[in-house]
Amino acid sequence: MKYEAIIFDLDGVICHTDRYHYQAWKQLSDKLGIYFDEKINHRLRGVSRMESLNIILERYPGKPLAKEEKESLAEEKNIIYKKLLEQMSPQDLSREVKDTLNDLRTLGLKLAIGSSSKNARLILKQIGLGDYFDAVSDGNNITQSKPNPEVFLKAAGFLKKEAGQCLVVEDAKAGIEAAHAGGMDSAGIGDAADDPLATYPLSTMRDLIDIFK
């Protein structure tokens, strides 16, 4: 096979935590007196926590915040978010996704997570995939978030695979750009399915199986 490993983004691909991110950022924004809605929240997909905060602060009516103040706000958001994640359970993992993962593994492929989230392992544990993947590269082991390819290149390194042996599955444009920058083919799902840089457009996760037939 052309590919020996698949690297999956987490949020929006394996499971969906958008509503929890939105609720946490909305709570923080309301406290700061900043207007925040679903359209602004959509801009935060696939980017780091600090970059997300900077986007929200574009509407901040007060004086510019110091680095320490921003770090404190980002941590406050994360505390709110992690509390909300306690609501997640294996029911948040769809049968289609789980069956697709199992079938890909049966084909002999290595499976990894490549996520900018620092809470990736917590989310995987909550949905019943705590020890499932062969490698997890996340926000805790990178210094550059997507569209920088670092998270995917480190995932490939953990798997001991070359970039060209890996296929990235992403739902965000920043993730598709990161895969391309790292020399990896990509499969786009959701909004990323229409990205011209995506090697394969997917309507559903199950479409991944067709790539390996």
C-alpha cells in the first residue's frame, strides 16, 4: 500500500467537542464584555488556545493585555472546558468511526492522533479510546500549531514512518495546509472536503476504506 499509517485530527474527525469549546469561550467572553458568536467560534477551529484567545480579543474594548494576563485567561478557559469535557462518554464515539478505525487497523495500518489540543488524551479517555492509538501527538509536544506541520511530523516520528507513508485526515483548512506543508497526502472531511489541497474528499469517515481497496 502507498500508506502505512493514518494520522487523524481529533476534534471534528474522531469526535466533536465544538459545543464545549464554544460554551467555554462564550463564558470567558461574556466575563470580559466581548461579543462572541458561532461565526467567530468557527474561526477558532484547528488553531491553538492562545491563537484562539487572540482572535477573541480582537473585539476587546479595554487596553491591550499583558502576556501574563492572556496566559491566565487561556488557562481559565481551559479549566472551564475540561469541566465540560466530563460530560463526554463512549456514546460520543460514533459506531461508524469506531468500525472504520477497527477495519483500518485490520488492514495493517498504524493509527495516530495529530491534534493541537492539549486535552487530546483526556478526550480520548472519555470516549473510550484512551489506549487505542499507536501514537498521540498533541499540543503538549509541539511549539507550533497548525498550519505548521509539526504535530503531524512528530506523529509520523512516533510511528517511525516517513511523511510520504502517512495519510492525514482533517476537517479544518489549517490541518490540510499543515499536512501539505509536511509532505503528506490528506483526506478532507466536513469543511475540509472542498479544500483544493486535500488529496481525497470524504463524505463520511467510511469513505477512507475505499482509499485502501
